[in-house]
Amino acid sequence: MDYHAGLYIRLSKEDEREGQSESVTNQLSLLTAFAKEHKLCVFDTYIDDDDIIGLNQKTLKKEVLPIKPYFFIPYLLFTQERRTPMAKIIAVVNEKGGVGKTATATTLAYLLSKRGHRTALIDFDGQGHSSIISGVQNTNKLEITINTLLRRLIEDQPLPAPESYIIQTASGVDLVPSNTQLFTLERNLCNVDFRERILSQYVDTIKDNYDYIIIDCMPQMGKPMINVMMCADSIIIPTQAELLSAQGLAELLKHYQAIQKNSNHHLRIEGILITMDSPNTILSAQVNELIQRGFADRVPIFKTHIPRSIKVAESVLYHQTICEFMPENPAAIAYERFTDELLSESHTKTAERSA
């Protein structure tokens, strides 16, 4: 039998006037890509002017495709009500401690929130430094932390409502806190089925509520960090402008490549962010050159460097990021530029090409 493949779009003009729908051009582009991916031939499209969104197959059969039998592919357009964008999950990762992971994660989360993005910060380090910067006075008195939530998933217990444990910080960021209990996670994951996806299971329960979820990671590779890389869409790698910090990048990239190749194929590196930079010293210049020579052809390197400043450490005493504590400080200004660079379209294309 000769079948006719028809792709049917029903467009609400009312939604289009209010700017809530994808344009016809964008929808056709999406459909064409879908058809190509699934090796379908597109013979016809039909655009309906009715104000009511829906599919009327009887009308389609009668008016559009009366000649031949057909393979009917319904396609519902996207409107604001129907489409809930999921969060982009960015992990701030380095196997070495003291390279500015927490400063980068908390500051980036703050700046994204400041720019109007719904942002959550997951403290995934047992030291709880992100929680402390975010205003938690004593992390070990917390009843519910990220470790508590993951334990419940491991034990197949229901999770509490997010509003009962997410801390709404003064900076506008929603915090999922941590404390020293997280150091037991490696052991707790030992005999768990699909243990590499426990964090993903948790994040799936909250990601529809946010535009960005930033994960501040612990400084070591193991089952918890494999969980992070399985969960994340992308990673940022802060590295201090010192030789030992730079040398650890090669090992981290090996782990990234293994996970990206075998498990999380969509994982990509946003870039290497050089932190605690002293641009006027010979050592910083040499290390920066070493990083450029060794990694520039493999992964993106952010043009923005974060300069060394004692005020970054001082801001922690006031439970603030450097951008809140002293926005005119050179490090704060650099973090603003870094965020601009991260969100820029040109950076996104560069990161995608390097994946």
C-alpha cells in the first residue's frame, strides 16, 4: 500500500500574537530535524488558523489528505504553558582542593540569580563551604542535607517536599546544603544498583523549577564524583595559576573523557577557569602559557582570569560572595566578566565544538 506521510501543525494565532508560541518557521525547522533523525519523508504540512490548540484528525482526513492512505504524525506546538524548560546543570570540578571551586560555584550562582535566572546551588562537598558562604551558621545541625536526600533514594524512601529543606538565601539562590555526613556517601553507594545515577535521580525531582543548577564538588574522584559527571550537562574546571594545580588537569580530563565516551555522551566542558592569578609574576605567566600549550587545542579556556585577592577569603566571614561583599573589587569584576563570557553565544558554540 502507498502511504502518504503528513506532518500536521496546528498553530494558535492568538498565542502567536501574544508571543507565546514558537514561530511557524521554528516549528517547521524542528519537524524537519525530527523527520531527518528518524528517516521520515515529509510530503506535506498543514497549518490551522483556529484559536483553539489541538488536533482534529477528522478534519485533517477530510480536507488535507483525502487522496491516499497516510501515516499520521501528530505534532503539538510548544507554548509557554506546555513547555517547561529544564535546568542546565553545571558542575564546578577539580580533583585538587584550594583552587577556587567554592568561590566560583557560589559567585556564579549568585550572579545568575542576580540576572534573573532561577538558580539552585547544590553543596556537594562534605566540608560544607558553599553552605557556610550562603549563610548557614552550623552545617552539622542541619536535619536535611544532600546526603540525607541521597540516602533516602538509596533506601527507596520518599523524599520530603523541596520547600521543607531548600534554603532560600539572601542572595536569591536556593541552596541544597551539605555537611560532614556526605563523607559517608562513598561507602553507602558500594552495594547500590545504578549507583552512578543516584544524584541524577535526585536532581530530576527539582530541575523543572530552575534555569540553572550549580554543583560545588568535592576535591576527589570517586563514586560521588562519577555521580556528578553522570548528572551534569557541563563542567567548569577552576585551576590555580600554579604548577601543581595545572598538572592535575590531565588526570581530570582522562576521567571526563571516559565518562563522556561511555556513559554521559552529552557532557561537555564549559572551560578551564584560571583563578588566583597574579598576572605580574613570572610564575603565573609561565603556568598560563603551560595551560594554553597543553590544553587549548583540547578544551576551551576562559579568556577571563580571576585575580588573587585577600578580599575573596574575607567575604566568607560575612557569609557573602565577593560580588556581594565588595562588587568593585578586581576579583568581583572578573567574576562578572566570566559570567558574561559563560553566557555568551560565542562561548556556547566553542564549548559545543570541543565536546
